[in-house]
Amino acid sequence: MIALRHHEFHDGLGARFGELNGSEIVTDYGEPGAECRFLTESVGVIDLSFRGRICVLGQDRSKFLHGQLTNEIKRLQSGQGCYSALVTNKGKIQSDLNVHCLENEILLDFEPGLTDLVKERIERFVVADDVELCDVSEAFGVVSVQGPKAAEAISKLELPMAMPDGSHAVTWTEDETLGPIYLVCHPRLGGTGFDVYAADESVPAIADKLIAAARELDGGSVGWGAFEQVRIVTGIPRFGQDMTEDNLAPEAGIEDRAIAYDKGCYIGQEVLNRLHNFAEVSRSLRVLSLPKNAKPSKGDAIFADDKQVGEVTSAAALPGASTTTCIGFVRKGHKEIGAKLRIGDDPAEIVGLPFGAQAE
């Protein structure tokens, strides 16, 4: 397992630790219920430095990535960004990615444990292009600030930089003490949120300031457990949990956020465009609601009467909620909103599409 950077800092805050995709993470700080409330009602601060980060450099970086990723990259200007994906030539997802265009490089942020895969997949197609990939996971960390009061917490840092305007947009500054700081507008839980990227050695100082700011706003530090609960209830699919390399991007409900169907050629375009224009995937991710005391688990079967029509990928219930929410794949013919299904002995109803997905 890859040790969490700045383990001692988090240990000093009362952190309890776990593992995700081979990387050590903070599961919680002793009050998971309060941490969920921070994220939904005020503001929570979470260290996401365990995620993968690659910088793409070189004069051809935008043009090259445009031919590799599913979203529009070539038209992005410095300070802009988007959500995208890497897929195989058969349209299967290899990784989803957050793309941020900086002044002299493009930053890719993605799930932990995928750095080698993402780097090798992209470098495989570099021929005569002026492109270089650099793993910056150890050089730069990222602290995420999420919740309704996230902007207020960020403002308390008093950084000499504008707030980024628009999802995945980024601004930056050079601090005399903390070094380069990049601020990204990134609502990772669907509401209001920002990521602060900084030199690894500056992460504890920045996290400490942000946690203090959050506490002034009735928030505080949060771990992965609360973050995941809120993500699931919001209906946001996560690669490695709700979608894998076995899934086509349209199955996961990310196409409206991650795929530009009007762009030029990229790896996997032919399959995805054919599906978009002429076919329908056989299964799709859906958000389902169950009774409060239901405890579905990943892999549990979803039934229509006595026929299995799907499978659970994630499930969670926020403290005090009257229902349990789960995300799962449901087959064609049973995936309409309002469909009455069953998971174990518990009734389940489809109540929505994945976050950001539009009606099919």
C-alpha cells in the first residue's frame, strides 16, 4: 500500500486510516456523521493528494490530447478545463479524467492506482508529437474544499488571485512562502467546490488554514467515508466503483459531461458515435431509492419481479435520511424513471439518472 503523504499531519487531527486502490486514505476523523453534515450544510476539507496527477507538456499537448480524450480539448484556453475520459478503440472506459489547462502544461487528475495505465496508454500514441508526460503526484498535492460555504472558506485564505469562473476553470498565483498555488473550480459533489493544488511541502500548511476557515463556518475536515456517502446520494458515478474498464462510456451516464460528439477523431470515436446515432446500450446506470433500513451492497442483484435486471454498484444513506440511495446498472426495458424493482427483500424505485446525465 502506498503510504498517505503527510500521514502525521492527519494523525494529529485524529484521523482513522484505510485503503483505496492500493493507496492509504483517511476514512474519517472520528465523527463521520458530522463530516457528512459539513459537506451538505456548510463546508468540508478533504486531502485528495492520494489521487493520480500527470502534467502533459510540449507544444503539441492540446492537439495531441484532443486525439486521445473523449471531450473537446483543442479549443480549451489557458485557465479553462473539462471532464473527459480515456477509452479503448472499442469504446470501453480506461479512466475518467479532470482536465485543467495551465499556462505551459495540461494537468490531468484521476483516480488513484491508475498512473501507470494512463501514462502508458497516452504515451503509446506519441510518435513525432512534441509531447511529454510527467507524473507530478509526489511533487504537487491537492486539498479539496466542498460544500455550500466552500467559496467563503477559500476567501479566508486571502490569496492574491481571482476565483475561477466555471467548472474546471483554474487560476493561479505564486506565494512567497507557499510557492505556486492553483485554484480550480471543481464541485466534486455536485454543489459548490474548489480544489487547491500546491507544492507537496506546502500541503499541510494550506490544509491547516482551510480547516481553520471551515471550522469558523461550522464545517471542518472530512474523510473519504463521508465524501463517498454524499457522492452516492448525489448520484455521481465513480470510476473503479460504479464504472470500470468493462463499461462503455454511455452506459455510465457520463456522456453528457465527458463526450463531445461533434469533435474530430479520437481513439474510440467510431464506436461511441455509432452508439450515439444508431443504437442504445443494453444497460445503464440509474439512481434508486430504498427504505431507510435497507443495506444493499455492491454486486447485489436488482430484480423486476423474479427476473434479475441489474446489479448494485454503490449504496449509502446520510445520517437522518428517510431513505437509502443506491447506484446500479439496470437493463433496457426496466430502466425508466419510476420503475418499481426489488433488491433482496426491499422494494426499490428508480428515482433518477446519474448526475449530469440528460434523459435518453
